[in-house]
Amino acid sequence: MAVVKDETMSIKSSEDVVRVRQVAREWATAQGLSLVDQTKIVTAASELARNTLDHGGGGTVKLEAINSEARRGLRLTFEDHGPGIPDIELALKDGYSTGSGLGLGLSGARRLSNEFEIFSRVGEGTRVTIARWK
Amino acid sequence: MKPKEEKSRIPEMIARRESDLLADWLQEQLAAATLRGDLMKESELREQSHQFLNLFVRACSQQTGMSDISAPGWEDTREFLSSVSRARAHQGFSPSETATFIFSLKQPLFTLMRQELEGDPRKLADEMWVATALLDKLGLFTTEAYQKGREEVIRRQQQELLELSTPVVVLWEGVLALPLIGTLDSARTQVVMESLLQKIVETGAGIAIIDITGVPTVDTLVAQHLLKTVAAKRLMGADCIISGIRPQIAQTIVHLGVNLADVITKSTLADAFAVALRRAKLVITRAENHG
Amino acid sequence: MERIPILKMGDYLLVTIQVDMHDRLALTLQDDLTEGIARTRARGVLIDISSLEIVDSFIGRMLGNIAAMSRVLDAETVVVGMRPAVAITLVELGLSLPGVRTALNVEQGMRLLQLAGAEQENFNGRGER
């Protein structure tokens, strides 16, 4: 998989969340994603950036523009060293039904992305990776 | 320690004997069974070959990185080859017909080099190696560019087909209709739905009727798209009516377990239109018949 | 502190969101609107989101909150101008914005507000507010 460009941004304030949306939008456009696909991944990025800030105590997002033979797209990896999520399955299911910020953001991001991966350990932090292909 | 790269004599040789080389190369191309006289005129071919040689010489004259065609010094050549390949793809050439453009240069070039480097067999061998490696890479590049050109053609044709087969009709002021015909696949449904939503915004239509009379079957994926479109329309502030639902399709939708309570469904487009008019508070009256 | 301007048009309040709001700004808007409705005794609020390219769950919930709070204060809320891509994404997200009425544009939105206001009066059985 050929990563043609990558950049890491820090997420420490709500202005940073806005900045993440803008940069993700620029990259999605550059990768040629359709308007709807752009909107989906930027919205997913917004959810995850907010989670990183509100629940992870701040963190980073790495953006990767990918051009491989098979496909072209954008991958975002959100990482924080916060409290971590004790039961991911529960958060994904629960959050969706109770509308709590963390769960809703996670399940929402999953629904909006082609790929979704999450690693979390209590006391160490959380890493969520999403990708959207053209 | 790697010896300093001896400067290749290829650019200088070509520059000096250009007219001969061009003539030989053209002869090769015209003689090749793969030339499509019906698709391209000889004058056009001559022009393209001439331009390529110029670019080739310029790129080979750079100091370092001559053999790496992805280097910046080769950018002009790459762009030229890309546009030639794309043009040929659009014109209907096959991939090998297109790559022949490059590969047919080998024989004339080697002939030229043999003449120029007659007394120096080692130098000749080196230069032929450089030349063949270069032309192979460029030939492959041409094929890849051709592929991209073909994909563009296919995509454009698909788009045109889609647009032709799914026109959005303005039934009345503020009432749109989208008659879907034929089998729907997921990709087509998505495109169609997005253009309907776009049309709603453009015309400010408060009501949109999706008519699926002409659709024989609807699978679960398509049904989901349909319902998502209805939901999106409501979010945007437009009303939605689905008409022309056959019994089997009704079953599929019910099996999905979706609540159709807030979606108006009618069996015919005519009924749907009547509902739309009522909601838009429009009334049709028959003109009085005098005499 | 930056705020999103709220315009008063007769009995209605009009808000046009043109910037990509960070969370604090959105919360400020929520507060300002609620306070504005109470202070001006507005009958309705029109929120124009035609410039918004992204509406995520936070903004979605903000819109829902505004609708709910204005209803408590006896006013209607209409959101207008949602872009197709945004609508599709919200549906995918599973957000249905309950309690939020929508219209395609400001003109249709105002009509909706006026109609809703008239219905309310008939229901409440009172003429003057």
C-alpha cells in the first residue's frame, strides 16, 4: 500500500477539532473522493477527534493519503493516552442506543467509514483507525 | 566504489542523426501490422514521433538520473506520453497498438547506434543496454497511461448511461418525479438518489415522487438505499412519496423491518401525483365547456 | 468572545450559521438562542444551515436541544437548507433529529413557521400573545 503523503496533527482544543475537519476535507478532495464520501469521512473524523479531546484528554491524528494499484483513499489514525475504553463492544452498542458522546461517535464513525479498527487498553489509551476509499 | 557514470552518447547521437532516425522509425510504425490507418493520419503520427524524439533527447541530456524515468527530468516526456496514450485510448486503439509507439523505436535506434559506435563494441553494448532499459520503462509507462485513459472512457460512458436512464422529471411546480426503470444495482441507485436530492435543492421542490413501477425486483441493499434516500429527503425538508410498489417489493421492504408509517406509498404514479397536489395545496379544475 | 449573530424579524428569530463551529461556539449559540427566545417572546426560530458542509452528532444534538428548549418556551424551530451530502451522512450516522422540523430554504421555512404558529393559536385558543 503506497502512502503518498502523511501528516500528524495534535488535538488539544476544540479549535483543533475544527482544524482536523478542514484538513481532512482538503485531503479527501485531493484524493478525488466524491462529495458524499468526503462528507462522510470528514464527519467521522469530527466524531473521533472530539472523542480524542473529550474522553482521551487530548491526542493526535495521523492522516495518510494512499494511492495503491487497487484503490485510492484516505486513512486517519486517532490516538490518545487517556483512560482507555473498558468494554469496546458495549460502548459501540450502548453508546448508540443511549446517545452518549463516546459511543455514538465511535459507532457513527464506523458506519461512515469503509474500514474501522480500534485498539484500547484501560489506563494506557486508545487508537482508532478509519479509512475511506474512492 | 561505484565508478562515475559515464555520460551516455545517446542524446548526442540522436540529435545529430535525427532526420534519419525519424524516417526509419516512421517506416517501422507504418509497416507494423498494428498501425490503425483508420484511426490516425500519417501526418499526425509524424508530428507525435518528432515531438517524442525532442523530449527524449532533452531528458537523456540531463546530468544525473537519466535512467530513472520517475525523476523530474523526465516529467515533460511522461506528460507527453500520458496525453498520447490517453488520446489513443479514447480513439479506440488497443494497448499493444499504443505501446508499439515506443517499442518500434528500438530497431531504428539500435541500427543508428551500431553505425555510430562501430569501432567500440564495449561502448555499443553499454549504450544498447541503457537504451533498451529506458525504452522498456517508457513502453510500460505508456501502457499504464493507456489503462487510465480506458478507465476514464468507461467511467464517462457509465455516467452518461446513468444520466440517460434516470431523468428527474418536474411534474409540476414544486413536485418532482423520478421514474426508475430496469433493475437497480447498488451503485446506480446511489448515484440516482444523490442526483435526485441535488435536484430537489436546485428546484426547491417540496415533494418528490419515486416511482418504481418499472423495477421488477428490489434486493435488500437497494431497498435500504431507497429508504435512506427518503430519510435524507425528510431531513432536508422535502416530502417523499414512493409509488408503483409491487407485492414482492412490498414484502422485501417489510422483511427489512423498517417502519413505513411515515412514508407515503401509492400503487400508481397517478395516485401519488394526486396526493402531491393535495399536499402542495394545488387544485386542478376542468375548464368549462361552452356550446 | 465570538458569537453567531441572531437577527430578529418580527416575531421570529433568524440564525444563519456560516462558519465551521467549534464546540464552545455551538454551545454559546444554544444559550444565546434560548435566552433570546425568552427575552423577545419569539414565536419561532429559523436556523439556516445551508452553508454547513458538515453536521456531526454534536451539532445534530445541538439542533435537537434548541428545538426542544424553544418548544418549552412556546416557540417553533425550523432548520433550513440542509445539503444533500449532509442529509445522506446524517441518515447513515443514524441521527434523525427528532423534534426538528425542516424545510428546503428560508422562504419555505418561514411559511412553515407561520403555519405552525397559526395552528398553535387555534389549539391554545387564544388570539393575542
